[in-house]
Amino acid sequence: MKVYTGLSIFAIAPLAVQATEVNADSLRAAFPAAFQAASTHESLDSLQEEVERQLKARYGKHYGCAALSLTAVAATLGSPLTEQQLRSMSESFSGGIGHEFKEGTCGALTGAIMALGMYACGDKKAHLRMAAEVYETFQKQEGTVSCGDIYGRHKFNHCDGCNLCAVKKVVEILYRNGDIQTSTIAPWEVKSEESTRQL
């Protein structure tokens, strides 16, 4: 067993981190996509059809509801994280957190809000406003956002509908707010080697 004496191992870490202005575009260029966008989209209908297709491609493959929402949006738009990373960070939110199927927020909605946060540009107020819109749309369709209430009425028979409602609203909001431009792949578009070298 190795014993460290004298100098703390933490002494090698920087004592302070200087804050710098970082915008979404610079982050996207710095961290190329690990999870490629599915295709280009010239309309909201095309975008919503693709996110629905990505959801259906994952049905029956042991994804939790939160992971279904998050990975379907990521597969549609592209992501710097792998599918396994996205699943790992979202699976615990399924069943209203921890598969409890009680008072917690529906995992399909939670995963969709996580996806919204990954792709939306803007300040905190803008993010909160967009998240509230997804929440309100979901609540209006389902009559509740509680996993226990939805599960109590439908068991697992309605989960797919919850996912579809949530992710379609998320891509609609992103599209409308200009975070996904028409005729582009996605916010996490992979830069060519030449353009990356110029950064």
C-alpha cells in the first residue's frame, strides 16, 4: 500500500479556476459529438417524426422512461455523450425516481426536461420558461405529472404516450426558439478537422 506523506496530493490541483465566458457554440466545437445526429430536418414535422422514430426504436429494450426521453432526443439531435452515459444519468428517474411509482414526477417528463437543458441556449429565466411550457403541456394531456397517478390509472400501458408527449414538445420548443436551425444537423454538429483546427 502506498502512503503519501508531506505534500498533500491536492496541492497539485490549481488553487483557483478563472471563470471565462463560455457559450453553447464553443462547447459544441470543443466536444465533438459521440452520439451522431440522425439526419437533417427542414421542418418541425420532420423533427417530431424523427424523435418519435427514435423512441419506437428503443421500445422493448429495457430503457427506463426517463432514459427513453433523453436518448430519443439525443439520437435525433446528436450529443457529446454516448448512449450509455445518457442512460446512466437518467435511468434512476424512471418510475418517479427509483422505480417507486409513487408521488415523484413522471420519468418521461423528467428525461425530456433533461434533454431540453442539454440543447437550449439562453439564461436561467429562458430555461425555466421553456421547462414550464413542457410541464404545462404534459400536465394538460395527462391531468397530472405524478408517476403514481399515471401508473395507478394505466399501469405500463400509457408510458409510451407520456414519452411521446414530452419529447415532441421539447423539440417543438427548441425548434421554435431557434436552437435547432432548419437545414442543419443539430446543435452538436461535428466540425470538420479544418474548422476545428482554427479554434
